[in-house]
Amino acid sequence: MTGGRLSRRSALGLIGAAGAVGVTGGFAAGAARDDDAEPQESVVPFHGKHQSGITTRVQQHLYFASFDMTSTATREDLKSLLADWTDAAARLTQGREVTTEGATGGGPYKPPDDTGEALGLEPNALTITFGFGPTLFAADRFGLEKKRPKELVELPSFAFELLEDRFSGGDLCIQACADDPQVAVHAIRNLSRIAFGRAQVRWTQLGYGRTSTTSKSQSTPRNLFGFKDGTANVFSNDDSDLATWVWADGSDQPWLAGGSFLVARKIQMLIESWDRVRLEEQEAIVGRDKGRGAPLSGGSEFTEPDFDVVSTAARGPAIPMDSHVRLAHPTQNGGARMLRRGYNYVEGNNDLGQLNAGLFFLAFVRSPEQFVGVQRSLAKDSLNEYIRHIGSAIFAVPGGIRAGESIGSGLF
Ligand code: HEM
């Protein structure tokens, strides 16, 4: 990596922008806005009021890692790890190599220099976002019991989930997003190496193909069911929505001011079953048309759904009572909204030749209750026949920092 020249789109992208999950044949694809038509920044500032990677334009690739502190790690180890991670993240996001210079070290272990696989690549809008899991604040660990935000507790169990430990939980998380997968992987790899002896990877998730937007000027991508995803989101240009639904004000824990809560759910999608469902039925399950992403009550992609419209063809509500969009909509959930920032994943296939694929759902919320309420409402979702939640984690995401500060320094 070298200093931040302005942008060229990644040549290494596995699957590109919206429309790459092709929609052809029986229905008209909506006119996709081309991300390339907009200048794409290559370097995203690391310092600021909020951490980057939340309202930042959604990059094409994700590598997400959940870490556990080692059983022998001390409070000092945690503190030095966060300082070293901050230093490395500030370098990586600005296109500089990782170096041991300035690292506070973790006992006898000296963090290694950069691993090199991103040499020559631009930062590709790399953002690195840190979060703290509930277990980090447990009694008898790092003396942080009193620093735990009240709402930072494990999520309750939900209908239809089949959670696996190997995709769930964690003391710490790092979300690395970039327009080049090599850059995102390089970041997590180096941060994991720096953690050696203090924290170890618990699970990771590679995501390709964003499934959301944080701005209406970015085209809406598609998820692996072929539907536009991210049409109704909390957008980065709406400060009032962000203050209401995303940013914590720090009244509970001052270190959380300007931060948020991050809910991560690994959701397996039963692709082969879905692909056998008729188009009209798929649309009824989602509540939007597949080509344009318009609500079934009429209009175009960004028309608000009208849940009172009746369809003679459907002999009932145009947007069915058990459709995903109706049940997830704020009107069904006390107004609750969330900033969704998830990614598609594909991880080979099982012995029957079926794809291991799905959505790595990521949502930033001011209060985990926003997610909990919507997820409970989705117990009646007809989409449940085609998806399984198999992983789950929650993290408190501290606010942004100024140059010279360390992420999470307010914890100590
Ligand atoms: C909307 C797909 C899981 C919350 C949508 C839309 C699609 C979709 C196609 C319509 C376009 C849009 O507005 O973005 C999926 C799929 C899922 C999934 C395939 C699982 C594999 C979830 C989960 C939640 C959620 C777990 C939260 C608990 C929402 C919300 C909306 C939405 C809040 C916007 C509703 C509105 O305001 O109109 N989803 N979704 N989704 N989804 Fe999901």
C-alpha cells in the first residue's frame, strides 16, 4: 500500500456493484444507477466524531472478525492491544504499511511488520470499525463491570434460529470494509497478528457484494434472493434520523457517545428451495417487486409502501400480512428503524451440492431494542421458510477518536 492517491476502482473485486447478481428474463430490471458514475473516494478518514464504516458509503467487500481475549490476558494487555490496533488501523486506512514503530507491545511479543500482500494496492476506501462484546465487561476479567452499557447484553433467543457457537459471540470485533477484498483481508490479518498473545480470532466472516446503501445516490444492490436490498435504510445525509436511530448519546456510558450498537447475524439462505418458488410468490413473500424493488402497493422503488391497498388478484392486501417488508416496516414496530450494512456470503456447498450461502446481516442501532423488536415481529415472516439464523453477536461500538487517542481509551 502506498499513500492515498485518488481512486481507481478495484480490479480484484469478486463481484461488482449492483446488477452483478444478474436479473434477466421474465421481468424488467430497474434502471440501476452506476456507482462508477460517482467519484469514489479511495481514502476514508480514520479520525472523527464517529468511527468510519458506519455511515461511510458501503464498500463492496467485508472481512469481519470476532476476537476473544486470551485466558491469561490482563487489563494492561487489553489496553495496549487497543492502542496498537488503533495505531495500525490509522495507518492501514490511510494506505500506509503496518509497522512496529510506536506499538506499545504485548509482553515479550513484538508485533510483526506488515505482511505485504496489499503492497501496491490503494486503500480502496478501507474502513476499520471496532466493537466490544458483553463478555469483555464480565466481572473478574478486566475490571470493566461498571463501564458496561446497560443495554449491552446477549440478544434474547428468537423463533426459527439455529445458532451455532462457532459463528457467535466474541469479546471484541473488527469490521473491515473495502472495495478490494485483498485490502480488507490484509487489514484483519495484520490486526490478528498484532493481537497474538493477547487476543485470538473466535470466528470471521468474508462478505462480498454489499446488500445495502447509506445514500440514495448509491445504487441499491441485490441480495442472493435476487431482490434489491437496502431501499428503506437510515441514510448518511439525515442527521436527525442518525441521531434518533443510530448514534448513542453517551448518557449511559460517556465512552459510548457518538458510538452505536452493532448487531451481526449470519443468516443462511436456502437458495435451491427459493429458486423453485414462482416469481409472484417470491414477490409476495418479500412485499416488493423483484425487478424494480417497488412495493407491491404500487409506485417505484422509493415510494413508501401503502399497507391498506387491496389487490383483487391477491384477494387481499397487496402487501401480504406475512410479507417481510410489512413485518419489518417501522409502522409495525413502534417506528423503529436501523442502519443496515450487510453483505452476501457464499462458502462452498454441502454434500448434497447445495450452496452454503446467505446474508451476513449487520445493523447499527442506537439501542439493541430496535433490532429485537423487529426480529420478534419477523417471527411471522413467510421468508422464514427459506432462511435460518445460524450466527449471532452484539457489540457496543465506541465513538470516533481524534489523532493521538486510542479506541476505547474511555474504558480505562
Ligand atoms: C427490508 C431482505 C433479514 C430488517 C428488506 C427488503 C428485502 C429484505 C429484499 C426490501 C428492500 C429494502 O427496503 O431494503 C432480507 C433478507 C433477509 C433479511 C433476504 C434474510 C436473509 C432481515 C432481518 C432484519 C431485517 C434479520 C432485522 C431484524 C429489514 C428492514 C427492512 C428490510 C428494517 C426495511 C423495511 C421498510 O422500512 O420498508 N429486507 N431481509 N431484514 N429488512 Fe430485511
